[in-house]
Amino acid sequence: MERRKIGSGDAVQFYDSEAPRYDADYQQTVHHAEDRVMAGILRRMLRRRDVFVVMDVGCGTGKLIELTRINPCRYWGFDPASRMIAAHNRRYPRHRADCMQWRSLTGVDQFEFAVSLFGSLSHQADIWFALEMIRRKLLPGGRVLLMFYGHRSAGRPSFICGGQPVDTWTYDAETLRLELGVYFEDVRVRGLTLLSERMINLLPRWLAAAYLWLETQTLGRWFPDRAYALIVTGRRGE
Ligand SMILES: C[S@@+](CC[C@H](N)C(=O)[O-])C[C@H]1O[C@@H](n2cnc3c(N)ncnc32)[C@H](O)[C@@H]1O
């Protein structure tokens, strides 16, 4: 039970250099299938009547908007990499996204949902500070959906930081349950993508997406630590 550091180097600098290629780098069948699974989970959470204004943590080029088509007035994203934000602004000029460091994220806000997709928080050294900041930004009862890299991602062929010297921390489900349990209630962890991505890439796209959805609902819940990524959901107490 631990978090592990699997690289060292400036993640922001890395993503700034990666920004022009970032979206093109994630076009394999497995990435498409993961997007479909996350789109399904997000749409169900966003349909809830109590979810209105969403904070996108480490928003990158705007994956959350791509997956949910969320209305601009319900959205705010931030990311420390200025070129990722520039790409975000080009793709979705009506959705507000700011280049910002955690330490500038002061004050209390009225967000009802905080989302962090595909591992942005795995680049954050002081994860406890980040979780506390997210908690403060949420209304009582507000929800979180935060994705982290699992330990298995270290050997993932298409892992963007594979072979790259970038600060990255990987997690196991129990550590996340305990850490997030300090800040949020009703914390649940499930794994995304247990089957090898090479195998998934052999399937037709529609089948890969259907398989991955089923896997997330079953094996992903029972054996989260065999997955590349971990999806954590929870709620701020009253
Ligand atoms: C793998 S990308 C994911 C981006 C986006 N959420 C998505 O799903 O496409 C990781 C993002 O985390 C951002 N990032 C780097 N360090 C971070 C930190 N300490 N806190 C939050 N985000 C960070 C990077 O700039 C990059 O945009």
C-alpha cells in the first residue's frame, strides 16, 4: 500500500512541448474505448439535477468538453501548462480555461463537481494540498471524479510519459481510498483497462468500447489494481 514515483523531470515543461501532438497521440482503439467509458460515466453524473458547475482539474486540451459537450456556462478548467491551455482555447474558445498553478488557486468557490481526467493529478507531488484545494472549491455535497495512474501504467506501451523523464506518481486502490477518505465521503475506486492494450487494439472499435464498459463494471470493481488507471468518485460532506 503506497504511492510510487516512476519518473522525475518537469511535467509542465513536458506537456508544453507535447501540446501540439497531444490529441493525435491518443487515437488508438484502446484510447477511443476508454473515452467512451468515461463519457458514459460522466454523462450519467452530469445528468443529475444537482450537478451544475464543473471544475476541470488539469484540463489539458479539453477532453472533458469533448466527452460531454458540456455547456460553456457550466464549465471552468485550469492547467499549469500554458501550451495545453492554448490548445484548449483554440479547440473550445467559448469554454473558460486558465493557465494556473495550485498555489494560485485560493478562495472558496461554488463548484458542484470536480473532475480530473486521465491522470493529471498523478503529476502533482503534494497531492494532499491539491485534494484540500479541491474540497474547498466544492459546495457541501459536491462530487468528485478523479483519475490517477495505477502502478500497472508504468509498463503501459502507449503511456505518454513512458521513457520520458517526468514527475509521475502511481497509486493503488487502497491508498486512494484512505487518502481521499480524509477529504471526501463515500469514496469508491474502480479500475479502467485491465486487459492488455495490445489485445484491445486488435478488436473492432465498437467491440472494444463494449468490452471495456463491461470490464469497468465488473473486473474493474473487483480487481482495480490490475488496471492501468484508477477512477475515484466521492462527495464533499455537508
Ligand atoms: C495526461 S494529461 C491529461 C489532460 C486532460 N485531463 C485529458 O484527459 O486529456 C495530464 C495533464 O496534467 C497537467 N498537469 C501537469 N502537472 C500537473 C499538476 N501538478 N496538477 C494538475 N495538472 C497537472 C498537464 O499539463 C497535462 O495537461
